[in-house]
Amino acid sequence: AQSVTQLDSHVSVSEGTPVLLRCNYSSSYSPSLFWYVQHPNKGLQLLLKYTSAATLVKGINGFEAEFKKSETSFHLTKPSAHMSDAAEYFCVVSEAADNKLTFGGGTRVLVKP
Amino acid sequence: GAVVSQHPSRVICKSGTSVKIECRSLDFQATTMFWYRQFPKKSLMLMATSNEGSKATYEQGVEKDKFLINHASLTLSTLTVTSAHPEDSSFYICSASRPLGGSSYEQYFGPGTRLTVT
């Protein structure tokens, strides 16, 4: 069975400072890992994904994440937060066998001016 | 990128009535679609997997007679909430699985439907 734990339910950063969203996963197989963003009253948008290629994955809007198998982590980072980054972020795991996605609990990001 | 639409985006219905939500993949064929439910300020919970031409597979704890899923074509899946009650009020999100080659797929999400039962 697969599971995802997002370690912070809320993260508050100042505009222009780095953002770190933490995610740990559990999977019986070689997983695919994703980060999605959800702005208020909007659909989910894929930021980036890891599918057993390079462990450092670059996504859209300056985000990147590093897959660390030894730590079962897939933390999301951005060097400089923008006001438009305020949203809910979901770490997601999938095992290829069934194509099902398991969502973490989400991290709400607040960006202060 | 691939586009998935949902209709309606918002619906209000009276308790005891049924409401149908449509999920369409606009520019690709999806043999598999998924339905999720999201409570306020909560994560997405997978309700069921919808396979074209066959019965949906429901997750544990989801009432299949209450949440009827039909996947009649490769571009359309519908979720019908039957005899809706206020506790069914939620944000319902669908996704469509697009094959990328081999055994690789990517899911594309619809914008969601907010259901309010009065």
C-alpha cells in the first residue's frame, strides 16, 4: 500500500525568500511522485513529476523537487517565493500497477509581502 | 496540454434529489477516469475508478448505490449523486488518464464541481 505524509499543514514565507515543502512517502514498488498546486476555487495543476529518471526534477514556475530513496522523501523547493505562489500544494504518489494516485494531506502556503 | 472539463462547475440541489456531474476529456481518449471528493480545507479522497465499458471500482467506504458512475465512452464519465443529503455537499473532482506510451500514464484533472445540498 502507498501513502504520503506532508509534514507541514501550513507554511508561511516572505516574498523573495525560499520555500520548502516537505513530503515523505511509503510505497511497496518503485513509485512515481508528483507535486500538484491548487489555487482557490481552481483545478489541480501539475508542478512536476518524478518517474525513475533524474532524481532532481525541475518543474514549472521555478519549483524543483529531489527524490531521495534512502530518506523516502520528495521535498519541493523554490529559491524565491512570489505572491502568486500562495496556494495549496499536494504531494502525490502512484504505483504504476494500478495508476491510482494517493494524495498527501496538503500544505497551505501563505506568502507575506 | 490535455484538457479535462467538468460540468456543471457549481450546482445546488434540494435534499432527496439526484444530481449528475459530467467529466469529459476534450482532446484525448481516456480508458480510465477517476473521481475524487475534497472536503473543505482537506485533501482529495479517491472515490472510484471508472473504466470505459465496465463497472466502476469503488474505494472502501464509498457507497456504490449512492454514487453511480457511468463511463459510456472514451471521453465521458458521469457521477450521479442519488438522493442527495447535506452531508454530500463537497467539491467533486475528476481526472482522466492519458497513455504516454508503454505502461506509462499521466492523469489530467478537471476543474471540479462544487455541490451544495440544501
